[in-house]
Amino acid sequence: MTAARTQEALYADIDLELSWSERELPQVERTKHVHSLHPYLGKFIPQVVEVFLRRYFRPGGCIFDPFVGSGTTLVEANVFGASAIGCDISAFNCLLSRVKTQAYSLAALELSLKGALETARERQASSSGDSSEWLRRWFAPQALKELLAYRSALEDLDEPAASVGKIVLSRSARSARLTTHFDLDFPRTAITEPYFCFKHKRTCRPVEEAFKFLKRYTADTIRRLRQFSAIRKDAEVVVLHTDARTTDLLVKPSGIVTSPPYPGLIDYHEQHRYAYELLGLEERAVDEIGPGSRGHGRAAQADYVSGMVAVFENARRFLDEGAPVIIVVNDSRNLYDDILDRAGLTLSERLTRHVNRRTGRRAGEFYEEVLVCTVASDQASR
Ligand SMILES: C[S@@+](CC[C@H](N)C(=O)[O-])C[C@H]1O[C@@H](n2cnc3c(N)ncnc32)[C@H](O)[C@@H]1O
């Protein structure tokens, strides 16, 4: 049986409007324009957001995402013509989402970023910026020199170019780490010797330099921002570096489209450790709900449930009765009936979608649920 037929058979049991085979929705579409400005583990695909924006929202409205992540909801809300507000506990995710959604003078941006590359080349011979023990362990000496020289060049740039440069730096650092090519998501130890590469089916060598990535990602970033600027609407996007359990919103959103963390799956700060080490961003890992490092034992699940209840109770303060709340989760532990009930949300539909995964070496089929809820009438904000 071919892979395509297997997928088609699989789709007989699930929501077809939300599940696409590789042929119907190729990777290039799932990672279009700014959605692939930087790798991010745990995002949902833009097409899922598009479906729910069309079904439950109107252009001119305002969409709230309490778990912004890499900014998928904010980007799609903007293309849809709605304003968007979101928060995230990870400073890196906030930086990335702001860079994706901002308006730019593209010619000036391109000039600044190319200038930063030149400055970094000039400075790298004498580059000896601050570097942590972590950076020295995960980068070859030359690669680290080049990254630090580029970081120093970014200090000469004004905003918004400096922030865009930080995303180029972080993406380049990710590629330049001393990891194998096939384990960029969860590397455990730095690789300093040639190794057999499962991805390329040959012996590969650890990366020794970073400039080729800085150059490549500068061009790719400008290209992606240009593509997005052609469809970007003039609707406001606000990104807050706050805890979703307590965040304040100065606007009244029309509803929510979000994908929360799942208990015990991902450490969101840790997945971008290189960015925190290089950029000196504020760390709030202790405030992550359901971090991977806590596992999914009983105590961790109970904390996760009370964390999620707090998030949706807090969000409800800003929402009207009947407002749509769309939550994309993998509720394999059946936690959400309790969460929604305690948070004052009414579940109208539970949809299942098949997730088409092509990256990483994770095996097995993966499903997501979409919980379509509304703010319950007796619980709505006053
Ligand atoms: C599944 S990801 C969201 C992915 C997003 N939908 C996207 O497409 O990129 C969950 C996010 O929740 C954030 N998060 C975890 N605990 C949080 C908290 N207490 N307040 C705000 N955000 C939090 C994590 O940092 C992570 O970015």
C-alpha cells in the first residue's frame, strides 16, 4: 500500500476540513512566508488557524492568543484583517512573534542587515565577546567567534533591524551548534568528531563556522518578510511578555484561538537555549505551565490543570458571553473536560485532526483535537 493511500484511509475517521495529506497541503505551504522565520517545536499550522478564523470570527475583530509561541495566530489574524493580541512566558517567543508581525521599511532593513554582516566579518578577527561555558561547549571556537562578532555588529543597529538581526543570529546559532544533522531538536551532547549521519546517509563533520548560516538566513529572512509585507494588513498586533494566568489586556478581544502547552512534552525556554545564552533574554522558565522537565505524573498533571483553569478564567475577564474560544490540544489524558468546566467555558464541539509530520525522527501517527468552546453565559465578564 502506498503512503498516500494509507493517509487517505486514515482520513475516513477524522475532520476532513482540518486534515490535509502531504499532496493537498505540502510543507512549503505549511511553512509559508514568516511562519518559517525560525524553527520552533510545538507550533500548529497556519491553515488550522485560517479555518477557525473564517468559521468564528470577522475581519475587524480582535483575536487573543494566551500562548503565542511562534506567533501563528497573530500572523494569520493579521492576514485575515483582525487585530491581534497575545502573550507568552518565553521572551524569545515574544521577540520572534514581534519580528514576524511588525511593519518594515524593507529597503532600509535590508541595508542594515547586510551592513551588520560586513561589520561582523571585519570584527571577527578581534572578536572576544562575553561567552558562557554553555556557548563554549556547544560551538566550535571559530563558529563562536563569528556569532559573537555578529552580535556585536547588531549593537550598532536601531530597531526594528536590531530585533530582526537577533532572529537571524539565533537561527544561525541553532544551525552552527555542535550537533548531528539529524538531531537538531533534542541534542544531548556536543559532537566534536565526524559521525555517521542518518539524514544524509554518510559520514558528516560537526559544523566549524557560522558565517555561511548568517549570510543564508539574512537573505531568507528578508525574502520572507517581503512576502508577508505584500499581504500584511494594517491591523494592530500586540505581543506581551506576560504570564497568561495573570496578564492584563487593554482591549476586549472577540475571542481566542490558541494551542496550549501539553503536560510534560516540551521545555519552551530550553528549546531555544542558544538564543537565551547569546541574547541575554529574561528567563521565566519556572513560570511555564506543563514543562517537559516536570514529566506527566499525577502532581504535574494536577498543576497543569490548575494552571490552565487560571489561564482561561483570567481570559474570560476580557471576553463577552458567547465569545468563541478555540483550543487546539492533544488531550490524550482527558484533562480538558475538567479544565473547561472549572474555567467557565462551554464545549460545543470536539474535532479531531490528523497531524502530518515530516520533520524530526519522531515515529507514529499524531492527532490533535480542536475544542470549540464559548464563554458560558453565567460566567461571562461584567
Ligand atoms: C504549544 S506552544 C504555542 C504554539 C503556537 N500556537 C504556535 O503556533 O507557535 C505553547 C506556548 O505556551 C507558552 N507558555 C507556557 N506557559 C505559559 C504561561 N504561564 N503564560 C504564557 N505562556 C506560556 C510556551 O512558552 C509556548 O510558547
